[in-house]
Amino acid sequence: MEPKKYSSYAQIDRDLEILKLERDIHYRKTLLSIDKTKESIIPTNTVSFIEKVYKNVFSGTYGTILKIIIPYVINWYINRKRGD
């Protein structure tokens, strides 16, 4: 790449301003990318997904049966005899 040849300081200042703006644009794009990544990792999305799955699984007849059986299973697990 051949270096530019400037005939005035105004041209140099103009190019420096353009480079500064390009740098600022790239910096803001990087920040936006980081924010989008954070949003995809944040547990609120995961929690809402789990909540939807929970509502689907525990609704209707199947959900009623699970709601009845789960406390018995937990109680059995807690009170089971452990091998000595």
C-alpha cells in the first residue's frame, strides 16, 4: 500500500477525524456484541424457559398425577433406610 500524500493540514485533519469515527463505530459494535452475548447467557431467559416447560408438564391430568406422586417419592427418598 502506497502512503498517502497530503497537500494541506486540513486533509490530514479530515482523515484523522474519519479514522476516529471509524474507531468509535467499531468500539460501539463491540460493546453491542458483548451486551447481546450477556443477554443470551443471563439466567432470566433460562428461567422463563424452565417456567414454560414446568407449566406445560404440570398442567392437565399428567400434571395432577405428578403433583400427587412427587411428595411421596421425596418422602420415601428422605426416609429410606441406608445400608450400614
